[in-house]
Amino acid sequence: MQAPDDFNPAPGRAEELQPGVRRILAPNPSPMTYRGTNTYLIGTRDLAVIDPGPVLPDHLEAILAAVGPDQRIGHIIVTHAHVDHSPLADELSQRTGAPVYGFGPASAGRSPAMQQLVAQGMTGGGEGIDTEFTPDITVADGDMISGEGWNLEVLHTPGHLGNHIALAFGDACFTADHVMGWASSLVSPPDGDLTDFMASFRKLRARDWRIFYPGHGAPITDPAGRLDWLIAHREAREAAIIDALRSGPARPGDLAARIYTETPAALLLAAERNVLAHLIDLMGKSRVAPVGDLSATAEFRLLG
């Protein structure tokens, strides 16, 4: 987690960030959502809503109140099927008639490695999957979603969740939960995949961005610098895990307690899931192996 910033907008207020981009903060603050979910409105007449958020009546009314008399919501886009991003899409669609766009249901985009873990009985880490989410219109990497005066390019960025997408808007990018400024993202197998997560970082890093608009927290005005920090941060975590395993086999929870020494107690379970994600990634690199059957609480040992 990064040092606290001054990001604290009033929930329910549509704030212009640049021409054709407004943000409405949902009133759902928590240790995992920071001040709340950022809902974005794109366009000046034919509007797109990115990430309506959780089912909160006040937030629904705030979105509808932001639509002017000469405007209409024609598109609803969900970046991924977590309960703080997607559930309100259904009611917003019913109220406006706009179709819901997304990569697919919560299980879409899940890597073969994570599919195998599911087949072996591993379940998620309680990070709030919206299992009922199904888009009206399925999009894929490279697709364009367009309205009057705007275009959004779909970038499939799995890792935090298999169906996670970012949306390019010229030299700006709506990065949802893949890149945030206030904290690094949770990666919780089998819904999250660290191997995919790192590949998605590098996919974004290959392009020249002016600004990132994340799913939580303030805009990121140095996208390249933030991506470089996040990549280095994950590489440092991997090195710390390998170093800790030199003392002998250990479980993800024990490793998290030894490595995440400055993490608040409320976030230690998330830290444990992140460690598990690293261990599974290291298994794919033939660096570690479980002692016995693979599970979220298995001991892991170094190889070689």
C-alpha cells in the first residue's frame, strides 16, 4: 500500500476529469475499495457508463441524475465481475435500456493453470465474485466500443480476474483494478492469476499513456512510472518469498506474516492470497513445489 493521499471526493457528485470524462464515487469505502468504486461517464450526448458499481440505490440515482436533458446512457461497460464493480449494471440497464458490455461472466478468461486448480477443487479467496454477471454484449481484446464522439478500445488485462478489461480512450486508459495508485491489486487464485497479471502489466507498459483512471483512487499522472513500480514491487515480493523458503518449507499464511510486516491486520488475508498467487506462478517456473497436494494452505518448498 502507498502512503495516504488527498483523494477524498464527495460520493454521488459527477466531477469532470477531462472533456468527455466524468467520475462519480460510489459510497462503498472499505480496506479493499479505498474511498469507494469510481464510476465513469464517457461522452457528451450519447453516454457510456464504466463500472456502475455495487447495488446501492443512492449511487444508481446519482448516475441517473448526472444525465442531462439532451443526454442518454447508451452503453454500460463492466471491466470485471467483482461485486464492487458489476452488480448495479443490471438495474441501470433496466432503467435506461442500455446494453451491458463485458468480456464475459466471472469465469471467462481464466487461464488453463487456474482452470486446472478449479478442477482440483480449489475455491476463491472470498474477494467478492459476482457469479451472476453476464453481459448482453461480449467484447474481446482489440474490439472498439463506440458512441457519438467517442471510442473506447478494449484491452484484455487478465490477472486480477480472468475477465478483467482496461479501456483505452486516446492516450488515457481506464485501468479498473489492474493499476491503481493507492495500492497494488489483489491476485487471488483461482480467480486471479499472477502470471497473467504480470503479462498484463507489460502489455500496458508497451504503450505511451498520458493518464490512467483507476477503479479506485485518484488518477495516475505518471502511468509508465507507476507500471515500473508495480512490476518491480511484484518482482521484489517473489524474491522475498524465495529467500524465505531457503529456511525450509512454509505455508502461504506463514510467508505472508514474515514478508508483509507493515500490512494492517485487516489486509493480511489478502496478503496471504497474493503469496499463494506468487507460489503458483513460481510452480509454473519450476522454482517451487507443494509438499503433498496443492491447496491454499499447502506447504511449499524450493526446487533445486
